[in-house]
Amino acid sequence: MYIEHLAVWDYRNFGRAELWPAQEGVTLLAGPNGSGKTNLLEAVGYAASLRSFRASPTASLVRAGCQQGLVSAAVRRDGRALQLEAEVLVSGRGRLRLNRQAVRRPEDFVGALLVTVFSPDDIELVKGGPQARRDYLDAMIVALSPKLALVAANLERALRQRNALLRSAGGVLRPGMEGVLDVWDDKVAEAGEALVTAREQLVMALVPEVEAAYRELGGREKVELHYERSWDGALLDALRTSRALDLRRGVTGAGPQRDELHFCLDGLVARMQASQGQQRSLALALRLGGHALVTRRQGTVPVLLLDDVFSELDGRRSAALAACLPPGQVLLTAAGAVPADLSVAAAAEVSAGSVFSSPPGGAHGPDGSEGVRDGS
Amino acid sequence: MYATPVQELIDELGRLPGIGPKSAQRIAFHILKSPAEDAARLANAVNAAKTRVTWCRRCFNFAETDPSADDGTGVECDICSNPRRDPSVLCVVEEPRHVVAIEKSGWFKGRYHVLMGALSPIDGIFAEQLRIKELLARIEAEGVSEVILCTDPDQEGSATAMYLVREFKHLPVKLKVTKVAVGLPVGSELEFADELTLTMALEDRREVS
């Protein structure tokens, strides 16, 4: 799939901006720091997921001084034209339209456009806490099988209820509370077992993809992914066993919310023992591996969004990435130089809230400059 | 901003469920502009509902107070006091409005039991906050042979149903317990059903020959 045309109104630092990316290959968004390159990628990500990949609240996406903004994307998916429009509001939920028809439920809008995002923050996948890694898996589970979003939501709800019950008990279970805790144990176990099974199957499928991506990025170490459950045996039994401890702590100690995904390079723990460069390569390999998996399972190539990727990698790794970019549409931001052998299909110049990009066929940008550059 | 009585009216309206500050203001202005007798009728209706409506002592549905019939133990609702309703089948729901919804179907001829909510520790609702003790007592006392669980299909509703099933096991009576099916809405087309409803409808499929 690819984006034919992106337009934003009153979005972040843009009053109005348009982008015509190349259908296939790299569209380079160049411009100085602070000009809004990442904002455009974020807008594409918003049209796909209705969330900012920078974890900004939706209200902050609206241009300062405005009450509402709009993201509109014309997408081609397997020959089918999709017109996505999502309002961003300072307060409340914005309206959504798909092919000019109002969409009431966000879940009917999300997933029409698939994207894979890599941003500099992704090094947290390797260096940061386990939550980032669990989120990485869960987001991909939903991308591969949208109905599993309900399993994750059910688990979160059941955990909140169980933890509220544990805290209200104040360490001791009053008579009569035990039966209520029993049913919330069941609910946590039911959703938890379903989610952990999905995560473990996903990790198994991801291993070869991440290994391949890491090798293509020039890494020589052997990559291992290892999912570790926070309990043994059946989750329901583990919840019963940990009940006394959970009551004292006021939180649920066993379940997918406490699991860990370990990364090793040549047997060394990547989080502690890998170099910065290796960690960056691994974070990128995790995204590209996931991208390859979604591509194969969904039968369509998600749009790849690479934010400021070359400033993060050394020369050797940058060149390797330029050489191994997967087929499909790639939107890439860069403030500085890009590797010499990066094949650029289209380029747009972003400067302080305006974008110079030309539709295919129209050769000149608004300032008369060449809007589309030929990378060959 | 406004004269005190106006602001008080807006504040009170704004405390109603589903009414935001803008709607509260609009309704308040509407009331102020309308004739005095319209406003009085509304006030009387609120008052009458509050004084004349109480909970049924049997099923905890809404019931109208009747001083002549009240012997100090409370009153029964229209359904519980109707001799044509089958006392051996109980339909368990979370809220009185669910009784209204099921009554509209006209299919159910038994009696109800309103739990007054669902298990939700987040909201401080445990078993003792619900009318569960009363439900268990009714099953024995009224000779109930079937209970239909009709709680909401969300996490709280299904946890409540699960809890009830376990409690029923401790009863010394033989009891048939059923749960309403989840499935396709009647009169709509298959393609408009969401994936989850469709999945559940397929799982709960029924043999026809």
C-alpha cells in the first residue's frame, strides 16, 4: 500500500501542508531541525493509528491558537483507493471519515492504513524498561490480528478490577470477598493466557525476521529473542499461589503485565552489554523485522516511516540500511546528509511550517524549485 | 456570572448523567423562557417520581408506593404482583432499565431480579453491595427452578454472572442456570455485524437438523 497524497490543516506547526510521496521507494523529507519533518511523519502515523508515535496527547497535535486540525490521506491499498480523514481537536474526540463516510467507531478506522514507524526513541526498546518491549509486541499483535485488541483491553480491565479489590482489602480478605477475588482471578487468567499465547507465537515468528534484518544492517552477532513469563504453569494457579503476597502489595504479581522480552547479542544481554551502535541497530532490526512479518502475514506492505534514522547510525550502518531498505513506500526524514548510495525517489523540502512537494506530473514546487528529484 | 438561582439550576442540571455544561445551560435557559406552569409540571414530575416510586421488596425493580397495600414491609412491583407471571423462572439483570428492555420483547413470562449493578471493585462494588443475598434467598423461598443470567456482556457483567454461578452451586436446590446468547441482530445483514459478534455467533451456533 502507499500514500498518494497527504494533507494537513492546522496540524502542529503547519497551517496547511501537502505532500505527494513517491509510490515506491524513498521519499526524503529534508530540512533544518524544528522545521516540522517529524510532524509530517507523525500525521501519517496518526491517520493509521489515531495516536501520536511520539506519545503526545491528541490535543497537542492541534496548531497553537486553533481549536481543531485535520489530517487527510489518500491511500492506495491493493489497487483500492481509500480516503482517510481524521480531525484532531483541542478537546473531545475528532470526527473520522473513510471514503467520505463518517466512521463512528475508531476501531473501524484504525488499520485501514498500515505503517511501521522507527523513531530515535526506539532505542528505549533495547535500553529502557520492559513496558516498551511489551507494548512493541502488543501493537504488532493487534496489527496482525485486530480482534486481539479486545483481549488486551479485557486483560487491562480485569487487572484494574483485581488490583482495586486487592487494595481495598487492605491486606486481609474479608469473608465474602474471596469469591469476588476468585472471579477476577478467572477473568485475569482467561485474558492473560490468550495474550501470552499470542505474544509467544509472535516472538517465535519474529526471531528469523529480526535476525535477518540485523544481519542486513551489517551486524555480525547472533541475535536472540527470548520471551520470559512471570509465572510457571497455569496462570490461574499462579494467581491463587501469589494471592497472599498480592494482597500485601496491592498489585497482581503474575501475568503478562509482568513479563519480559530479553534480547541477546552473541549471548550477551543487549540492554546492558551491547554498544550504543549495536543497540541502535537492534532497535531498528526489531522494527524492520516486524515490518517484514506484517508484510508477509497481511499480504500488503505497510508504509515505512523512518524518523531521523541516519543521525542515529554510524557510516557503515547507514550505508547498510540504505542498501537493504525493503520494497514499498518509505518516508524518511533527515536534517543532515544521507548516505551517498541512498536511492531517493522523491524529495520534499520542509522549512518552518511549509512543505515544497509536487504532485507527480507537475515538475515545480510553489517556490519554482524542482519539487521532485530523481534519485538515480 | 449569572444570578445565583440561575447558576444553581445550571449546576444541578449539569450533575445529571450525559448532560455537559453547555447542555445544562441550554436546558436552564429553556426552562426560564417557558411558561411557569411548564416548569411547575416538570418540578412536580420529579417530586412525584421521587416520593411515589420505590424499590420492589422482592425483585428491586421500580415499584409505585401504595400506602393502602403497604404493611410496613414494602411494596411489590407490577410484575411481581402479577399472578400470571411464572414464579419458577427468574431473569437476573443489572439495572431496572434492563427489565424495561426485556419486557418490550414480550417473550419473558417469568419474574425478574435486579442486582443494582455489577461487581466492580474500581467503583467499590463487591458482592455485598449487590442484591445477591436476596437473590439466593428468593431461589429457595419461591421454588425457582430456572435462572436466566442476563448481565451485560462486558468484563464486569460476565464476572458477576460467573460469581452467581458459583454461589448457586452452594444452594441445596436443583437449579437450571442459563445465560442469554450473544449473536446477530435480527433484521440486519450479515456483512454489517462486527467481527467479534460474528465470531461469538459462530461459536454459539445451533444445530438445525
